Amino acid sequence: MYMLDIFDMDDEVLRSQTESVDEFDDALKILVDAMFETLEEAEGVGLAAPQVGISKKIFVVNTRKKGERYALINPEIIETSVDLVPYEEGCLSIPGFYRDVMRPARVKVQAQDVSGKFFTLDAEGLLARVIQHENDHLNGVLFIDHLDEKEKDKVVSLFHKKKKKYSRKAR
Ligand code: NI
């Protein structure tokens, strides 16, 4: 088991631009495997490298259906549908908070796999949602940034209250 620590939204790494991956070596494969294990253990549907403290263009997705389990390296969203839909999002870096976010219903994404091979995915539904959420992480963007200012402030302050409470308990 290679479980990785998940960084929360207060960590600077979650707000940084990421670098492209240019070496498709064993270290990358080990990292991606560890990210999948960490994601599945946390019962999430997506995990981006900045969330485990690594500022690189990598994310993993597992919607738990239809074999939708992918590692996307250097992803680029190349098409988005005009129609927007609401969908309730959460984030392993902001645990316990869920809010509706409007985004394009469908996307086409191009990426490389762990061997460096290019592929494209046409995604809709949950998969499209997770891809957009994780892709945001590679640009230092969190789902709360898509909420209106007031709602975002509310989530941030509740998150900090909760974090303070837990850190007191831990001592
Ligand atoms: Ni997230």
C-alpha cells in the first residue's frame, strides 16, 4: 500500500500552477498507482497531484462505473458543450462540504497515459464533472471558486472552524 497524505485547501500547493510531465518513467507509474490507491481508500472519484503535494499535471479518476478509471497526464480540455448543468461537488481537500456548481455538461479532453501515449476522452455526466474539477486543480482552482463570493466565504469559514475543532481534539 502506498497511501499518500492529502493536503487541504489551506496549503499553498493547492493554489499553485502545475508543471507538465516530461518523463514517463517508473517513478511516474509508482506515483499514479499510489494516487489511485489513495483515491479509492478515501472513497473519492478524482484526485489531482497538487492534492498530494506534487505540483504536476497529473490526475486520476474513478467514477466506479463502466470502467471509468483513468490516469490523465498533461490533460487539456479541447472542447466543452455550450449547455451548463448543476452538479453537487465535493473535494478531498475540503472534506465534508458539498455544493452545486454549474459547468459544461460534456467535455472532450486530450491527455497522455502513464506510458506517454496520447488519448482523447468524450465525457458526459459524472465523468465530465470529475475531469473539469480535477483539471481545475492543475491550475490552482478549487470548486469553491465557482460559488458566489458569499457562499464561498461561508464554506471557507465553516471549514476553518471544523479544522480548528479537530486540531484541538488531536492534541
Ligand atoms: Ni478536488
